[in-house]
Amino acid sequence: MTEPSGETAPEAPEDLDQDAVEEDAAEQEAAGREDAAPSSGTAGATEASESVESAGTEAADGTEASKDAAPELSEAQAELVAQRELRARIEARKAEKSGPVESGGKLSGTAADLLAAVRAVEGGSASGGAFYAPAPEPPRAPRPPETTVRPAAPAAPPAPTAGALAGVREVLARGGAPETLAGQVAAALGEQAAEALTEDPWRLLAVTGVRPEQADGFARALLGGACGPDDPRRAVALTVWLLDRAALQGHTALTLDEVAAGLARHEVPDPEKAVETAVSEGAVLVFQEEEPEEAEPEDAEEGEPSEVAVASDEGPVEPPLLGLDRYALAEESLADGLARLVRTVTAEEWDGGELERAVGGHGLVLHTGGEAARAEPLALAAAARERGLRVLVTVHDAERPGDEERAAGTTVPLAALLSGTAGPGRDEEGALALDLLVVLDAPQLDVETGAMLVEALPDGCRLVLGGDPEVLGSAGPGAVFADALAARVCPRVASRRPDPGPLGELVSGIGVGELNQVEAPGKEVVIVPVRDAGEAVHRTVQLVADSVPRAFGLSPEQTRVITVGHGGSAGTRALNTALKQRLNPGPGRFGGYDPGDRVAYAPAPGRTVTGTVLGADPEGLRLSTGEGEVVVPKERVESALRHGWALTAHQAAGGRWPAVVVVLPGDAAPGLSRPWVYTAFGRAERHLSVVHGVDQALPRSVAEVLAPARTTRLRPLLIGLLATPDEE
């Protein structure tokens, strides 16, 4: 079980030990991504990662260094840099509709001061330079006002030069930090990283895994008595760090009170003033969302109550939110892109079922249902092709599409579509040559990926977002599918097709909070009780290597193990070690891996690709995956690759296998929730074994523990753009 990262600064700060940084990076990267730990809403979100870490709930894409690999990480951010003018258009449209919220009008005190501060930044009278963001790309050539900019995927930022790395190493050495962090610091802070770090040592917090108490010790070593808990540079860095930590839990923003509480826990003397400083410096943004009255969607039944509270001049407004620029741009770009699709589609009358009729008349349609319901959007796509439309279906997991669909090029993984390695070509503006795009596994869309996808669609293209709203949310920040459903600004078609058999009955019951006993004459569901974690590991290996293959004629490669987290005595690390010894023993001569090893590769945060090791060459480790053969650069093997016989639920979300073994040792109980159990159990097609050591914690979690809510801005943005007639 992993140790809590310990956020309260001790009197004598810890040294910056590289092993500790790397281990904490893995745990921090995992924080909240499973959405598994019990939580009371969004309150205390910045600290909830400790409870998740201590429960071992590390997440799907939990690579040890999301920010360490900034060139890969920055693709989505760089894609969105070119969309900055969209933000101005969004704000202008909102201003035309309702006018700005005047500082000191409906707000008072610190919130009003913050709004005034951010307006000063936007107006140019105060500094608005980004705190951690790299310098923006040169602006593109101007386009006509009505043309939506859809840039092609940008090239990765250049690697830091040798001179930049040498300068960073020198600064790190003076501050007592391990010089091995130089690459991560340079990637996070850019070519002038040494100068930036010398001027503001707390910017070391930009490196994943560095904790506040370690940054404090580094700052004291560099600055001596010239720094203290009230240093404005420390306040700004901690504010950004808290929002970064919240993003690991899926939040794109936090309330002012939550951020102030987090700063107080780190001994910042005046948290509210610290937040105001961060806003005035342009390190964070402040938002005051006022939800306009919601228009009933065209598919709403008469008398159906609205799910959105309506703000009025007399009523309360939402509390101010603080967020980072990258997620603010992503949500605003996504909302604007969805509104563009809705407004530019020419409504037509299509024959067919409810889904076909809805898609014919609208630019955006949401489709919900379980595994069996996936057949409906696939049938829609086939019917649309018969109409002569250019149609594509995209899925989250590369192993999902059938061989025939892959060969025909009609179903492609989302990552391959965005990278341009699969799918249709693009026009001169970078738009995909499509008339209809169907996105399955839409709950797995994070806000940055969603923005990239929608901005790549041409005007007039229809978009269907489909998926099961009961599964775990995206590994990255945002709640795209849930927010779109809650906004109620487009048709929503709920499938009535139940999942078949005992497995379907079991999972459907979990979805409504009931863990039922089901009749399984074909051993579709088997419970394997265990007393401790050691027995859980032993029985899991036995099931994968012997019992399941013998009973169902399946190979071990057709069985996937799912557990709560990476750490602990029965986490993915322990299980993968035991499974490798049994299924593919070897010396691990290629960075700990041998040909034939099952692996989980995270090419970017929030995305996991499963595959098999083929071998190695001077370029790196070669893998066979559902997306084809890929090469993992040797410098990224340690940080981006794990053995993959055992996965977390987030890593498994979007995938399905003939057999699944879910491992629940006794210490997994704090990490269980209804969405976690629903997701893990629902990955099995033919057989599910549950290695059960949590006693009554399993039914209790299904009945009582929901996933903590995510704080996002997409829902009010969509309502503001689409719930009232366009005034442009």
C-alpha cells in the first residue's frame, strides 16, 4: 500500500530524493483517476488524492511522469493554443446575450476583487503572462471572422538543448535537488528554465512528484532568509499546484473556498490574498458562471422537470471558480465547437428508429445504454453510409473494433483518428472529410481530447456521442459526456436493449445499486473467496493460467485481471510480477521486459494502449498493439510502460475481453465504489471470476458509494450557447 504523500510542510523539509520523487509521481499521477475512493463531493478535492493514494487507487494512465514527458503531454495544449481567438468570440457572444457580471454587483468581498483582477489582466493593465505554460506559438495568418480555425496536429516542442540542461543541473545542485530532474524541469519550464528556477525556486512544483515541502526546502537553499511562507512566489506556485492536483481527480476548476482551504493547509498566511495574487499574475483564471434559463430539448417529454437550476437577478449565482488556462480554453473551445455543429447542420427527415430520426434532424445527439446498446449507433452508421454520407465510428480502445470493421476502415481508435494515422483525410483547413461521426465510449473523453476532436469536424457534420453513463469517467480532467447530458440542449436517446445473460443481469443490477445473486448455469460468474492478499495473488494466477483456460477453452491472453490500484500487496505491480513468472518467465533483458510480455503503454496521460513485447532495437522497445506496431523510446520505457496482465479499472475502461478476473483483497475496500464495480465487472464477455476478500464492503459500496462529482464548466457553457436562440 502506498504511503500518503504528506502535504503538511514539516519543520525540517524533506530532501529532494529522486526515488521519492519518482514514486510520488506515480501516486500523484494516479490520484483520483479511478474515481474510486469515497468522497464528499468536490470539497477538499485538493487533498483527496492522499486518501486515494493510501487506498492504492492508482489510475489507468498512471505513468510515473506525466509532466516529465512534456513534449508528448503538450500536444493537446499546443492544439488549443491556436484556438485562443475562439475564447474571445465566446466571451463576445455571451456579452451580447446577457452582459458581463459587474464586479461588486452580485459579488462582494474577495470574489469581487478577483473578478476585477482578472478583468485587469484581460484588459492589458496587469500582467497576464502564463505561469507554467510555454511561450505560445506565433499567431496564424488572420482568417475571416466567420471561419473556424481547425489546425492540423502540431509538431512536438523541440527537446531542451544541452546548454539549457546544463544550466538547470547547476541550479538544482545549488538547491540540493537531484540533477536527474533536469530534463523534467527543462521540459516543463522551457529553454530559460535555469533563469526561471533561480528567480522563482517554487516553480520546481511544475515537476510531477515534487511536493510543497520539498520545494520549500529547495527555495530556502537558494534564497536563504529571503523567503518565507508568505512569499508571493510561493503562493502563486501552490495555487497552480493545487489546481494541477485537482485535475488529476478530473476537475477542470475549483471553487475559491476549496483553493483557499488548500493554501491554508500549506501554511499560507493569507489564502485569499494569495489567490488574488495568482489571478493578477495570470497564473490562474477566475470565472463567474451564471446559468441562463434552460430551453427544453426537442426530445424532452411534456411535463419532464428541468435538471438545471435557473439563476435569476434575485436568486443565487454559482460561486466563483478558479482554473488553469489550458482547461479553460479546452472547455470553451469544446462548447463553441459543439454549438457550431448544432447550428450548421441542415435538418432532414430520416426514416428509421428513434436514433436515426434524431440524427437526421440535429447536429449533436447523445445515445446512452450498456454493452448491447452499442449495436444501435453501429446500425445508424451503416444506414447513413447507404444514404451516401461519409461516416466513421471511433472507439476508445484499439482492441475494440472487429477485424472486418478495422479492415474496412469504418471503425478506428480515437487516438489514431486524431493523429491522422487512420480515418479520412483532412481539407486545407484541417477538417476531417466527414458528414457523420459516431463516438462510442464517450464517457472516456476528457475535455482536451474532446476539444481537439470537435474542432477537427467540418461545419454541417453530425456528431453522435454514445456510451454508458454508469462507467467510470475519463482518466483526464473533465466530464464531457456527463456535462452534455446534464445540459439538456440536444436530443438524448436512451437504448432499451438490455445486456443479455447472467453477466448482463449482474451488471445491470449494479448500475441501480443492487448486487444481486444471479443464476449462472454455465459458470458465467464465479466467486472465489480469499482470506488475505497473498492468497488473492495465488488464486488469481491459478485462475488465469489453469482454471479459466480449462473450463472455457480460452488462452491466458484472452483473460484480463482488474484490480483497484497499482500499489499494495495485490495491486497491478504484485499481480503482474506473479503472472509474468508463471506465463512468460524471463530475465527482463530489455529494461525489465521480455518478448511475449503483456504490457500497458501510456503514450500520453489519460490514454493506455495494451500490447505485447516483440523485441528491442537501438530505437527502443517494439510492441504489437491494436493500433499496429509501435516503438517505445528507451528513455520512456521506465516511465510509460507497465506489465499488462493486470490493469486498473480505468485502464480497462472501454475494453472487453472473453474472461475477466476482478481481484478484491481486503485492503481494497476503501477504493470501491458503484462505478468502479460496474466498470470492472462489465469488462467480461463470457466469464467473470471475482477473487473476493472484502466481505460486506462490496455490496455496501455498490449500494452507497458513488463517484465524487467533478467540478467543471462545460455544462453552463453549453447552456449559455445553446439554450437560447443565437443572437448573432
